[in-house]
Amino acid sequence: MKTVVSGIRPTGNLHLGNYFGAVKNFLQMQEEYNCYFFIADIHSLTTHPTPADLHQSVKTVLAEYLAMGLDPEKCALFIQSDVPEISELYTYMNMNAYLGELERSASFKEKVQTQRNNVNAGLLTYPVLMAVDILIHKADLVPVGKDQEQHLEMTRTFGNRFNHMYNTNFFPEPQAFSFTGDLVKVPGLTGSGKMSKSGGANDAIFFSDDDKVTHKKIMRAKTDEGPKAMNQEMSTEINNLFDLMHLVSEQDVIETFRKQYADCTIRYGDLKKQLAEDTLKFIAPVRERIKEVEADTEYLSRAAKTGMEKARESAIKTIEEVRQIIGFRKFY
Ligand code: TYM
């Protein structure tokens, strides 16, 4: 059976991008594969959260995973820092990752620009830790959004380099995966690119937002002056709104608005109102379930413990073999 690994950083609440890029695939994959899904709390230390914020964010994401339908019996649902073998393998793999290639990573280059006063070594070696998350369970498939493609490429490089260095085929080559075929990129509402938390308060639609906030955000989304000629090409902003619609609206509703765009009768206010309505229909039940799960501390604790045990069992097996391969042998 194929093994699957994927994770999400606990930097607050999950948004539609996280869901459609990652969690939606997790839900389907837990039914058919040997799955490890985790909360990447060590990764999130690169931004120096306070201990209270860190704990709260981990709790929220755990509740969100469970509320969305991840089943601790069907998959290993765990918290990264609960598996110390990850940190151990990270130490070893850092020895085979080179400054040049780490500096060329797109996410590192972006962070150098956006958090100039906190360019720490953890940011530089972020792709090594991510590779370790994947390699420690010898994953074949990694369900992620399009933004993680380069990290997967680096994971293959590090795994292959280890294999080559020790003349083994220990680590398989993991592939990024999405049931839709292509990796997903959910656009944000500000027209600036992918939906993300760092895109500003109005860019992302969070599952935790109440109806009013979500409605307001969508009604404020950027548009243009409207089509001036029949079948005019769409601007990025309008294209983004249609892309979002594809995630939450019925096909015939989308077609109606497409036709209206093509013959210049479209009213963006109506388009956004429809998008807001359909988004809320999708989010509201999940949001209610998140609240219930988050209040059930016993369920959270049981889920995290079961996940930790499953993940450690697999990680310990890998790390013991890695120690042998590297040449760490006991004298006692
Ligand atoms: P993170 O926490 O930024 O995002 C979590 C997942 O959500 C996806 N995603 C999106 N997909 C489509 N459109 C969007 N707008 C969008 N925004 C986020 C991401 O692609 C990701 O799948 N480095 C990873 C976390 C990580 C990881 C791993 C993932 C750590 N170790 C091992 C897979 C395997 C990250 O920062 O994702």
C-alpha cells in the first residue's frame, strides 16, 4: 500500500486554500492509503510565536483537521514535535544540504524580502525539515498545493543524495499529489496571488470567520471596470473570483455568470453575492463542527496520543535503520 505524508503549519486558522490544496485530498486518501497527516509546529517556530499562541494554534488546527473529517483511526494524525525522531533525522540530513541550493529556494528568497530582521537558520533549512517529515515515513505521495512543488523537488534531491552517498535505495522518491490531477492554487481575494494568511486580513477566507466577516471580505474583493467588449479576456481579479466559484458553486450557476461576462451584462455585485452565499453554505457546517471539537479536550487528547503512537512507530523504525546506514554502531 502506498504511504502518504502531509502537514500544515499552525499559523492560525485554516483557510479555503489549505482545504482545497491539501485537506480535501487528505480526506479521500485516508480511505485508501497508509496516511500520516501532521501539524508542523516545529516549522512554525521560524516566526517566533509566543508559547501560548503556539499551543492555541496547534489546538485549533487539530480541531479543524478533526472537524473536517480526518479520522484518527484511519490515519496517523499527529503533532510534529511529538515525534523526536524527526528532529534527529533533520540533524543528519542537514549535513547533506548545501548552502547554495537552500539559498535558491523560492520560499527562502521570499522570506529574506518579507522578514528582513528575522532571517534565521531555520528558514534556510526549512526545506530539509520538510523533506525529513516526508522521508521519515518513506512516503510515496504528498498531497499539497502548487506552492509546495519546489519543496517536493528538494525532498527528492535530499533523499536521492542520501541514497547515493550510502549506496542504498533506502528512501523512495515522493511525488506531490492531487486528486484533480494538477496541483491546486486557490487565489486570494486581494488579487495579489495565492490565498494566504500573510496576504493581509482581507485576502483569505478562514473557516473560523463568522458569516458577516466572510460576506464582507468577499464583497470587498477586487474587481475591474467590467467587460467592454463581447468575449473579452478576463483580468486576474475576475478570473480569481471564477476560480473560487468553481470550488463552492454549482456548475450551472457558474455558467450563467460566464455567459453574462461574455455578453457584458454581468454585475460584479451579483457575482460576489452569489460567491459569498455559496462559500457560507460550504463553511458554516464545518465551522460549527470545529467549535464542538475544540471544546472536547478529551477527544483532542485521545486523537493526538493515538497519532503520536502511530507516527513514532514508523519514525523509530526509519531512524534505527538510518543510524545503521550512516555508521552509528553501539559499543555496548
Ligand atoms: P502551509 O502550512 O503553508 O500550507 C498547508 C497546505 O495548504 C496548501 N495551501 C494552498 N493550496 C492551494 N492554494 C492556496 N492558496 C494554498 N495555501 C496553502 C499548501 O500547499 C499546503 O499543502 N511547508 C508546508 C508544511 C509542511 C509540509 C511538510 C507539507 C511541512 N512539512 C511535509 C507536506 C509535507 C507549508 O508551509 O504549508
